Amino acid sequence: MSQTVDRALSILPLLAQGPADLGQVAARLDVHKSTALRLLRTLHEHGLVHRQQDQRYRLGARLFALAQEAVENLDVRDIAHPYLKELNAECGHTVHLAVREEGEVLYIDKVESRYPVRMYSRIGKPVAITVAAVAKLLLADLPEQERREIAEQLDYPQYTARSTPNPAAFLRELALVREQGWATDLGGHEESINCVGAPIRGTDGSVVAAMSVSAPNVVVTAEELLALLPLVRRTAEAISREYSGTGEPPAATAAP
């Protein structure tokens, strides 16, 4: 990277901390004020910085617009898919990716298991929202009042004896998922299928998607599947880092 570009880009993290005057910018870059002014003018011409009436500089609206556009154009499925395939290759079980859209939780990607037994799920299909691990992860991230409103509006079909029976039980489950940072469905939708999941987070730490690993108990027991939770969470955190563009997980998670 050229020295000029490097210096110009170094101004942006400084202004992210708050407005700064020409002298402060020059001092941070360790350059003469004339050099700092030339860089600031260039950034100003592109809308990346703005000069206030008090002669201090702050980040420009164009920078925020570009950041928002970049976030909106991110496709979490494209980013996640290689990680899902790698996880599937390592554990052999079915891997799902889901998002919440218009009140439903939908599968947007799936990598099939290596063994002959197949799960009845498909991309674009809504999940059983009151029992699915991915749904719990996406709903648990919502504000408490919104969680309560959703819980009261849902039906609670009893797929199995382990299905969530009512709004109160669902809210308790969501509170637990929110606290621990991971979720399960242990025979809640199908008695023979168990599932563990983890959240994928965006730049602000909010949950933008959820991923899970599912397997029938004729292949692995629930306890054996739960042993994969650290691997599932590491995969979700790796996707989160790439999706959010950060070097660290966007939010801390509790140990299982």
C-alpha cells in the first residue's frame, strides 16, 4: 500500500473516536499540517470526512452509506457455505443454516449427512418454530417484549412428548438460550432426531442467522451429538468473523 493511501486510511479510525482538528490529525499521522490538510481535503471530496463549523473533522455521511450498502449486500449463505461443508465433512451429520424472515424461520442452506438416513428438510422450508434449535437462537436474540408478543401469538403443536407445550415454557427456553449462547432440539420435533445449534452474529453482535447439526439417534445418541457443540460453536464464530469483517467473535459466548 502506498504511503499516501496508508496515511489517508489511518485518519478514519482516528475520527471514529470523535471529531478532531487539523493539529490532532497531523500529530497522529506524524506529518506536517499541510500534508494532513491535503489528505483531509481528498477524503472530504469523496464524502468520507466532513468539516464542521468549529473547523474540526468528523466521519462523513458517505462513509456510513457505503458501510450500510456493504452490509445489505452481504449474503450470509455464500459466506457460510464453505464452513458448513467443512463441518459436515468433519462430523458427517446434516448441517442447516437458517434466517428469520417475515415472522418465519427458514432454512436457506443444507449439507446432507454422509449416511443413508436423510432428514426431511429442504431449503426454503419454514422450520417448526417452537422446537427447532435455529428458531430458538433467532428468537432469543430479540428484545424481551418482542419475544413475549411472539410467544403469545404462536401455536404449540405437540409433535412429540418433548415438544414445547405453551408460551411460558417457550419463553423460559428462549431465556436459557439467550444466556448460554447455544440451543438444542432433543426430540422435540421428531423423537428420533436430535439437534444442536449456534448463532451467527453481525457487526453489532445481533444474531443474523443460525446454524445447526442434526442426526438421528440410530446414528449417534443425544449425548454424543452434544459433544460436538464446541465444534459447532467454533464454526459459527468463524462464519461470524468473516460476515462481520472482524478479527474476533462479535459477541462473547458461554461455555457449554
